[in-house]
Amino acid sequence: MSTPTPKFNSKSPTIRRIMREAAELSNSPSRDYTATPLESDLFEWHFTLRGPPNSPYDGGIYHGRIVLPPTYPLRPPSFRFSTPSGRFEANREICLSISGHHEETWQPAWGVRTALVALRSFMETDAKGQLGGLDTSDAVRKRLAGESGSWKCGVCNGGKSNREIMEEQEEVVRLMEEAEGKRREEEIVVPEELRMGFKDEMGKAKEGGGDQEKGDMDEESAQLAEGFVRTAPVEGQTGASVPAAAAPAQTVPQPSRIVTLPLPNQLRQPQQVVGVPQVQLQERRVNDGVPIWIDRLIVGLGFLLAAMVLKVFLGT
């Protein structure tokens, strides 16, 4: 008996964001990694990635899980390596954030692709006694890298090995390159402020507010959930340009409030003082800087001139 296809609320900003990321990863595949959601659960993805080159993990292929929280992308995805690597404990939950200690510092504009590239680059860093990190020798890591290609996941890809998954991924990229007539290049730089931490080490300052965060998001958060910085290669992009989310030490755009600026003619209009009649204020502005005796002198001269003209007419 086949498992019924689950139904999702397509109007949910989170679901739309997840579907958009899945489509972006499918339409712009990479030779170095692949990630897709499970058919039965959009919030659980499985990834397969190559070890970073020129490292003890070179030649290794590693599989793992990505779990998206209900409030994604306002909260970061978590990762678990299923394939032994000698760098991370297998099935140890990993989170990515700016500080490495507080997941609320995750930037919603980042996505699964950026996180995967970051996770791959973190494999080359030293564990330095970090909880969840393994300080094994390079010889052990090279041995595990050689064994990793035959590892199989019992949940996804029909029981295919890591090597078979990446061979299929390479074939997809090759066919797309032939159709486009050029080699697909990928230049994604991990933001310098992005750090790695382990879930059980994360701060629990907001532990009591978890249920409330699962509620409806406001309009601004909903719009933010649907958008993410595109990190896939863009056709026609020159080497001098860098993808928007890939610039080092870049501050990812934050949600901004809309501020209505006054028009130029509005800028010239004086502000009305509260409690003072506008007519009185205008009279005061007219009289500002002109002594009152000058006004009276002008009036007197006017009367005198009128009298002289009248005398001339009467005399004739």
C-alpha cells in the first residue's frame, strides 16, 4: 500500500520559501553538494556533499540531514552528519549562526545553499576541544573519507550509496552545461560573520517562548520568509561581480520599515506651532525684521501725498 502524498498549505510563507529554495537548488545544481526535501516532510531535507579539496576529507562523500524549524527562515536549519567523517560526531545536531551560540542571530536572508557551503568549509577548521568536534588524526580522516563513498542512507534515494548520488548529480550538471554551451561556475563565499555551533550548546534565553514563536508571523516576517538571497550562479555574470549573499564580511539586508519622505514643496512649508493660530503666526512672520515706525511713516507719507494731489486739483 503506497503512502499518501502529504498536503501542505501552499499559502504559508514558510512553505513558499522552502519550495522556492528546493526549486533553486534543483535548477542550479552544484557538483559539490545536493540537498532535497523528503516527499513525506518538507521540513526534513537530506544532503550529500563532497569533502573540501586539498584536505584530509578530499575524495570523501558525506551524507546527512537538515531539519527546518516551523518558523524557518526566522530560525536557522539544523544539520546532522550521518556519515562518519572524523570531524563531527555522527548524528550530532549542528546549527549555524553569527555568534555560534545564539541561533536568533541567524540571518533569514541566508538559505540552505549558503548553509551547506558554510558547513563544508567548517570541516577544514580544527575542533579545538569543542563539544561535538572530533580531534582525530589526518590518517583516520583520510581512511573515513575513502570509506564514505559506499555509505547508504536507509531513508532517501532508494538506498543508493553516496558515490552513486554524487555521480548522478555530476551527470545532471554535465547535461545542463551541454545545453547551455558553457561550464557552470560557482563562487560562493561564506559570510565571515557566519559561525558554527552545536544545538545543545546554544543559549536558552528564549526557551520559554518557543510555543509563541510558532504562531502566525506578522506581515513583515511573512514577506521575509518568502525571500532569500540568491546564491546560485547567474548567467552572464562577470568575474568581477560577486553574488549578493556571497560577499565576505557582508551584512545581509535586514527588514526595513518604510518611511514616507515629504515632497519638496512640503519641505518648504513651515511647521505649524501647536496652540498658536495660523493667522497670528503669519502676521508675526510678516512683521519679523521690520520696525513698526517704518510702517507708520509709510502710511503718513501716503496721506501727505494724497493731500498734496488733492490741493493741486482744487487749486486749478
